[in-house]
Amino acid sequence: SLQIMIKKWSIPCPLPPSSAIETLQVSNSTGDCKAKLFHLSKESAYAIPTMAFSFLCHTSVLPIYCELRSPSKSRMQNVTVTGIGLSFVIYFMSALFGYLTFYDKVDSELLQGYSRYLPHDIVIMTVKVAILFAVLLTVPLIHFPARKAVLMVFFSHLPASWICHILVTLTLNTIIVLFAMYVPDIKNVFGVVGSTTSTCLLFVYPGLFYLKLSREDFLSPQKLGACALVIFGICVGLLSLVLIILNWIDQ
């Protein structure tokens, strides 16, 4: 985030015609350098799913809770608020200054824009290495619930086996690597995953769990809010997924 804020003043707008960022097709019009508060287009279908995917931390809650010293609801609440708050600040500042750098020509993978225009910049390369290490260290935390879910759903009737454990791990990692290699744009991954699993985990499932476990009257404000949350999640997920598919067909 800090790198994006600093580099905002290192990249001119409009970009000169002789720049190395020709693939972004930046014009010389100063009108391209005016920020728009709202801009709706067919690409907007990726917005909510991507944001939902960005704040999807539910699969890590139980492992983190177990690692707390004297785990309690209040301590976990503090961890959750702190984590989501810091994530929001980092995402917001990165998105804001990334947009103020490239405006309508901002890339779906933000660092690619900086790499095209500043291919040998030390700061950019350092940030890429830092992100690489962050992803490598995050994979085990995210991979654990994924492997556990596969084992429970498909192999719960079998006795515990290291062979099955290793095969499931290799299969999941192979699928992930293939997606990373052959999916042309990361926004497609964020869009599909965000409009399906993320909206379910963020909106639909919490509302359904509350409706199932709560003993309050159905017309109580809490249950009505849970129903609204479920309906909102279903509508947003289906609408985003349909718009993304239509966008694929048009392309």
C-alpha cells in the first residue's frame, strides 16, 4: 500500500506516447486524468464478488481461535475487528492510489501496471518478493480447512491414512497451480469465487445458521435481519455470476 502511494507521483498522467506501457493504450488526453466518484460498466459485476472474496476470513477463524492465549469470545472479537479493520485500510489505500495513478486504465492486477511502466524499479521488485513470501506463508493456513473439508466429505468412511492425506494435498495444490497458470485474468477467479462461495460464507450461511439455532420469534428484528441477509446474499451472488458469464460470452 505504501509503495502504491509513493509511486502515484512517479508515474505521469497522461503517459507520454513513448512510454513502455503501450499495452494499456493510454491516450494523451488530460480528461483521462480526472477521477470519477462512480463509474458503472459491465466490469462492475466483478466489484462486489471481489470485495467479498477479499474479506473472506471465515475459514481461518477456528485455527486462529485455537491459537489464542485463553481463548474467549471477546478476545476473538477483538482479533476479528482488528484484522478486518487493518485489511480495509490497506485495501482502500491501495485501491484509491492505484486508481489515481492509472484511472480508467488501471489493470485488474494492480502491480502489472507498475511493472509495465517501471519494469526495473527496485521498490516494485521488492514488493513482489514480499507478496510472494506472504502468499507462501498464507497457503498452509488456507489449505488446512480445504483439505479437511475434502477428507470429511469424500473420505470420512475410510480410516486415517497418510497416503490419502498426501494425495489430497497434492491434488489440491496441482489444481491451484493449473488455475494460476492457465486462467488469463485474476479478476475471473475473484469474480466467480466471490459470487459463489464468498457470498455464501459471508451472507447466506451466517443468516441460515442464525435462523436454525435461534429460538426467537420469527418476526423478531434479529430473525428478519437474518432473512434479509440471506436474500441479499443470494440475489447479489446470482446477479454477479450471471453478469460475469454474460461478459465472458460477449468477449
